[in-house]
Amino acid sequence: MTARAVAIGGLGALLLLVAGYLNDHYLNLNWTVNNHLPISVFGMLVLAMIVLNPLLWRLRHAWRLRMGELAVVLALVLIPCGILSSGFLRTFTPAL
């Protein structure tokens, strides 16, 4: 686990919480995290592996994200999905 992976994962989690709350409660669009397989999170992982990693590799080989770092980023971004989905914000906030 590197500091770079933790920083990217924390930033991704924060962006997911803010954008997901705005999307779900103010814009009233489809749920950002609808079930146990959040397409928003895994889609960003696939895009990072297909687009971002080759670009980073071409710029400098050391900048490429290793698989362990991508796993840490994925784990840190999956944590707020439980807060954002029906576990907390969908049921607890309206009940208040």
C-alpha cells in the first residue's frame, strides 16, 4: 500500500460521496450506487486500467499504477458505497 494509492482512493471516495449525493437527492437521476455491484466504481476502474495506466506508462514507467495500488484504490472507493446506497443515505436521512 503506497501513499499514492491511499491518496487517489481517498479522493475517489470523496468525489463519489459528493457527486453521488448530488445525483441521487438533488438532481433525482438514477441511483449512483444501486446494488452490490456499483457500475460507477467498477467502470472507473476499467477506464483507469484501459486509458490512464497506458498514458502514465508512456509518460514515465514509474508513474504507472500497479495492480496492488489499483486494488487499494478500489477498496477505498467501495467503502463509501455502503454509506451512499440504501445502507445509510437512502433510508436514514429521509427518516430524520
